Amino acid sequence: MAHFPKPFFRPGRGLWYVQIDGRQHNLGADQTAAFKAYHGLMQQRAELPTPVKPPSTASPIVVVIVDEFLDWCEKHRAADTYRWYKDRLNSFCKTIDATMTVDQLKPHHVQKWVDNYGVPLASGSRRNLIASIKRALKWSEEQGYIDRSPLTHMKKPGCGRKEQVVTPAQYQALLDWTTDQEFKDLITVTWETGCRPQESLRVEARHVDLAAHATSLTATS
């Protein structure tokens, strides 16, 4: 029985795709328009004397690799980690051609994305942007989607230092302005322990050792 390629939807990108003769085509976000474009591609394919199939070593499309990585993150990493990658990688994908393949991707594409991000970025933020796409490509190499990441040798800026410190007066003013007791407790715990706000939000009763005046919260808790 003949096999006909069918369009499929990638929620992480909000786009329709179809793979024809080894090549993935971006059909856009609108389902009706996507299927119309799909039928047009199939008509063009039918009119060819002999469909030419690209070699099996054809380079995959960057946005597809990113989608695969995000799908994996959603299944195997914490929700916050998935959102962290999704926000940054979706931003990057908007700056490149939807049909760009991995072998066409160069470090300068990433650098231009970071340099033209739209808002001034600290060294640590620039580092995080570059790290997100480098990780996606490294993961695809580890999974066998590509032979080697084209971003392996791209350097990242240093982490930088955060100089802004909340003073005792600012802390007290924040408490005075806060009317919600639960939020006030969160502020107090964060101030007294020195942990990051996102860490405070993750603390549960099982993490707390009252006798030792300590918590056992870890990155994998």
C-alpha cells in the first residue's frame, strides 16, 4: 500500500509541518491554509517525472530539532526548566528562516539574536541565551539526530556579578506595604535564608528539619 505523507502539528511552535521525500516543510500556523499548502506540495510532487529522494544524511531543520528538544524537556524535566528553555528557544527560532537546516546554522546567527534581543542584557542573561540553543543542539547530537553540533566551539560570556542588594530598610518597607500574610511570610523566609525566590516557592513540609533549623531542598527535589 502506498504511503502518503500527512501534515502534523507541533504545539511547541504552533505550526503545521509535513515531511515529503525526507524534507520537512513549514506549512504555517493556520490549519486551513496549511492543508491547502500541503495539497499544493503534493500536486507538485505528482507532476515530477521521478520524485527525487534526498540522501538519508540530509541535515534536519533547526526549528524541528528545537521542537524535539522541547518535547523531551516537557517529558523529562521540571515544568520551570521546560518554560525556561521554551521562552528562549522560541525567541531564537523567530530570528531564523523556518527552513534553515542544522548544517546551515552558524554561531553568527546566535550572536546576532543575542546582540539584537531588544533590551539591554547583562552578561549572565547573554550567557543564558547562548546556553539554551547550545544545549538544544548538543542534546540532538547526543540523541543521534545530528552528527555534531555546529555551536560546539561557540564561547559564552561570563556569568557576571549581581551588585544590587536589598537593604534592611527596603526589606522592612516591603513588609509594611504587603497586606497578604502568606506573601509576607514568603518574603520573610526568603530574606532570612538568603535563598532565591523560586527556591522559597518550592519548599514543602517534607524539606524542613525543625530540630536542625534547616531545609533539605535540592535541585532535584
